[in-house]
Amino acid sequence: MPDLNAPVIVLFRDDLRLGDNPALHVATSTNAPVIPVFVLDEESGGLRPRGAAWRWWLHQSLLALSADLANFGSTLILRRGAMADVVPEIVRQTGAAAVFWNRRYEAASQAADEEALKSAGVPVRTYNANLLNEPWEIKTREGRPFRVYTAYWRACLARGLQNAPLPRPSAITYYSGPAIESDSLDRWGLLPTRPDWAGGMRETWTPGEGGAYERLYEFVDHKLSGYAAHRDEPQTDITARLSPHLSHGEISPRQIWAMLDHPELAAHQASISKFLGELGWREFAYHFLNQHPDLATRNVQTRFDEFGWMSSEGMLRAWQTGQTGYPIVDAAMRELWQTGWMHNRLRLIVGSFLVKHLLIDWRLGEQWFWDTLVDSDPANNALNWQWVAGTGADSAPYFRIFNPVLQGQRFDPEGEYIRRFVPELAELPGRYVHEPWRAPERILKAAGVVLKETYPRPIVDHQLARNRALSAFHALRNVDPEAEGAAATDDSLPL
């Protein structure tokens, strides 16, 4: 226990909230003065630079956290540099008796934390804040890590919620010693300037702990009842959209679980089960990342190391910019560019299109999502792409190739979502909005559509691309029957 006359440091990272924050909770319970610190570490070895959309959100989230701390008379100290340098420097400047932080799980982040722990010069206390279970806690009966999501999540559900969410602190005693140097958030350059492409994100999101709870309340009050039946329909806007808040730690999975575990919501058990399954997939991603630290860069199934991915800058760019000629794919990619987010079902469709129709390496898709998603996550992002590509352990098999036209017709039957994000097709009748190349010339003219001018023709033919992909994937040997069999039971991606 630290000396009550000496301050303690609480290091915020991907836990930008006051509620259910174990490091903050324990630090404030010591009754010692607290120094809240956020370190923008872009210098420790091996750390992956964060994407532009995530950095935009970080700026807004730090503003919100600073305001929340100011309500307690506390100031968030901002410092840029390697954690192993910054933490001991603040300890020396303030005479801090201990450092508290919540654990991170990416290999490079863990290495940076280890270096900071060694160099701090004072006791360091660490906690689990952002997962229901530590990545190494859930094991098979044989004591091994799980490879298949459904079995893993079944074991988690049997275990239940281990710890109730911690309350927000009732008071925070702030350090009153000599002034501590703090960076200007604006000078960190987290926001886009020329051009400022974040207008759609500003209109869509409210980063911060308060915004996270607003999303959760809105979901429970207005969307939960229809979630199980309509969660795959992007035009209904019935999903919770909590993923970016989880990614930045503005809300915890324990808080979400506890909110849904309420007697008044018992009638919505089917929807609750589906939604908790999404938290389960996130948990499984970290469980899997713990086994495969290079999940974002290496095929889990090494037989794919010999796969002949195609290289086409033009095809990749058409996919990135929503100019493939397949309306559901283009709408999804444009939503991503405009808002920094994409509906779960559409992530699966566009991922399948890139990997199976274009035969472009899944890692290029993962990199694009890493840069453009406000909810980019080192575990979830990589596992999702390996799942779609069929290169992971619990993965969609190679022979599952989504038809983008049928997927659009099934999940956006009237074309409402397409018309929202591909406005050049807004006047097309529903019969043709999913495949405008089949519309008669008079229909196209009446809708103001000129193929190859106002909207592209498909950059690949679905049937030809499907046959090509099947041939390429089938040529691989040493198929993993466990992974293929497990994945063949479900075509949904629980994001």
C-alpha cells in the first residue's frame, strides 16, 4: 500500500472511462492523491501505428475523459513518448509511490508495458479492465486453448460473469504538488486537416464514456426487441454500434453484460443471447491473439502461405473506394469511408468479395480496415479477416463464396441501404438496384444512370470469379477438417 502522503499514478490507455476501471478504482481507494496520465506511445519497439479513423476518435475521447476528470477537480496529464521513458520521469518529478494501469494484450503493447514496469522504480499494479476473461483463462478439458469459437463461448457462458462492474469513483483527490508538464492535445496531430475527411464521423458519433452509455441505453430501450430478427439488415439500423466505444475502452463488456442481465429484459432472451455472442467473438479474438501474436500478418493455417494471391492496384482501389459495380459492396465501402464504421453483415460480404472474387490477399483488407475503422482492434480486426479468408482456425471454408447480388437482395431487399450510400442509383426500381447492368436502357436513362460513367459495370463477373476462386482454393492441400467442419455450420460473423 503506498504512502498516503505520496501520490499515485493512474495510466490510461485503451480504458478511457471512469466507471468499471479497476486501476482507477483501486488507486482512488488508497485515498492517495491521484495523477491521471495518458501516454501517446508511438516509439516503443514493434508497436503498430494506429489508423487515421481510430486516431480521430482518440482525440475526441481524450477530450471527453479530460472533461469528466475535471468534474472531480482532476487534470489529465498528456505525454508523448515511449512508456519506459515517460513513466519513470513522472515518478521522479512527483515522488509517486505506485503506478496503476489496466492490462493490454497485443504482444508489442505487452512488451512496452513490461519495459515500463521494469523502469518505473516503484510498485506497478495491473488489472483486467476490458475483457470478461483473461485470454489465457478459458481452456479445454485437456487444458489447451480453444480453436473453435462455439466451444470457447459455450465454456465462457458456463463460467458466467465473474465480476460485477465497478462503480465510478465518488471522489478523486488530485495531486497538488509542483506542476507537471503536459502536452497540448491539439499539437499531437490526431485530427485530419487537409483534407478534413471526418465530417461524416462527427455527424455519426459521440465519442466518450457518456456517448457509450447513450448508445447502450438506446439499444436496450429501442432496438433490443428486434435485434435477433433484424440484426443482419443494414437498412434497419438496429445494431448497438458499441464497437468503437469498446475499442477505446469507453465502456466495458462487464457493464454491457450487467445491463442486459436484468429481469425486465427476460422477454428478449433470444436477442440478448445473439448480442452477447458478439461480445463472445471479441473475447475469442483476444484468446486467439494470445496464441497467435502475429495474427494480423501471418496465416494461422500455414498451407495458405503458398497461395497465389493476385496483385492488382486497380482492383484494390475500386474495392476501397466503393467502385466495384456491385451496389451492396460499394455502399458498404462508402459507409466505411464516410462514417468510419460498417455493419457486421456487410463486413463479411465485402471481405469475401476482396478475397474470393478478386483473390487479393486478406492482409490488404485488414490494413485498409485498420486505417479506416473507428473500432479497429488488434485482435478483432485480424481474426475477422482470417475468418473470412478461411486462413484461420475457426474460419469460413474456402468453398463459401458469397454472391454479392443475392446477399444484397436478401438483406437489403428494397435497396434502402444502397440508395443511402450509392445515391447515383437512388432512382432505380428495386428490381434493378442490386444489379443495374441488367436494367433496360430506358430504365437506366429514366434513373439518370449511365453505366461506366455515373456508375461502373462489375469489375469481375460473379460466376467466373467464383469458379476461379474455387479452383485456386481447391488446389491447396492439407485441408484442416476441424476448422472446415466447424465453420460450415454458420455463415454469420459475430462481430
